[in-house]
Amino acid sequence: MSIFKDNPQVVIIADSTGETAETVMRAGLSQFGLKEVEIKKYTQIEEPEQIIKVIERYKNSNCLIAFTIILPELKETLKEEAKKYNLPIIDLIGPVIEKISHFLGITPQLKPGAYREVDQTYYQRIEAIEHAVRCDDGRDLRTLFKSDLVIIGVSRTSKTPLCMYLAYHGIKAGNLPLVPEVVPPKELFTFNPEKIFGLIIDPEELRKIRRERLKSMRLDYLADYAQLKRIYEELNYSRQIMEKIGCQIIDVTNKSIEETASEILTKRRDF
């Protein structure tokens, strides 16, 4: 019998922020069409008593417990308490650490939250996010052309969220919209084309996206902005610009931000 029969819950117990556990569980649940499962997080767990209290709360619940606990004594407490009430558990980090330890031939530090300590990577990420905000939609051209990557394309091809996603990974990305009525800045044609990525999309898909955008703003979804004639005009114009630049072109039709970013990073490594 599946534990996901009625009102399923996922309970996350973590000795740090619990973000890793939540990301992994949501990815796993999505494979079963379970995107709306309730997830409860109990983080910064440092004492066995905290674990006992959480398990006690869910002893009669239809829940799956996922945990990222590093310290052996805390992990043992969790396993014992879960077994007492026959609650299913998943250790999301233990097996990974064991495999790495075996592969490297060294003993792990067993330091909770070690990977989240403030280091140079953190500051690099913050700087990249500030950069993305500063030159979003080509607002600051001087900053834009100091980017690690420049993303170009017509409206609603996910340029902004893509830049923010790349920024989270420490990459300074800026974006510039391509509109037939607006002449692109001359710097776009002198900037290193290997650092420029052009986004294209299926016209029908773009029309659907634009219509939904207009509806959400309570505007006329039949406006020229969402008409196929206009969309074809914009896409043809943008492709002409991209080909003139000689940049990489990526089709984002039905792709998630993560998929597009992964493709960009792969192509970037191939330069």
C-alpha cells in the first residue's frame, strides 16, 4: 500500500537550512505527479530532544520523513524514533558522504552546514545578482557589456529569470530585449559573440505566453503584442540580429529555466 494514499506529507528534518532536502524531495515527488504534496521543514536541529519532539508530533500521520543530518548521534536518534512508530525515512545525505569518503579514502568532517559557510562563492553570487538587476532589459549598457554573458531575445523568452538563475551560480549575466522599432546598441556588435546567447521560441508558444501575460495584467489579450503577425515579425528580426552578431542561438520552446541555463553553460564550456 502506498503511503501517498490520503493527504500525504513530507517532513524534512535538517541540521542546517533544509534547502537541499526540500529540493531533492520536490524533484523526486514531481516524478509521480505529486507537485502539491505538503512539505514541513524542521531545521537547525542540534539536540536529540528536538528530533524526538518532531517525531512525536507525526507518530500517527501519513508522512514520509526525509533528513539531512550529519552527526551520528542525531541520526541514530532519528532512526530509533522513526522505527518506534513505523514511520518511513530517507537519508538524503548519509549515503552520498559515505560514497565520497570511500572514493577519496578520507574521513569526512561531519560538520553540519559546512557547505553553507560564507566564502568567496557567496560574495560572487551576491555580486552577480546585483549585476543582473542593474542591467536588466538593457537599463545600464555600460554595465551590460561588462557581463560574463549577455542574453538577447524578444519579449517573454525568459531573459530576466534566466539571468537571475545564472547569477545564483555566480555568473554575471545581463539581458537586452530585441524590438524591431529599436536599433540595438553598437556595442552589441563589437562585444565578444561567444559571450552572447540569443533566445528563440516557437511562435505559437510565444503567443500563448504573451496572452497569459496580458490576461494576468487585465489587459486585452488580443492586443497586437500577442498576435502571430507581430510575433513572427519580432522573431524574424531577432534572428537576423543574432545571425549578424554570430552568437549562439538557443530554442527555449517548452524548456525550463534550468534546462536553458544548463545548455548555455555547456556551450560556454565548449568555447
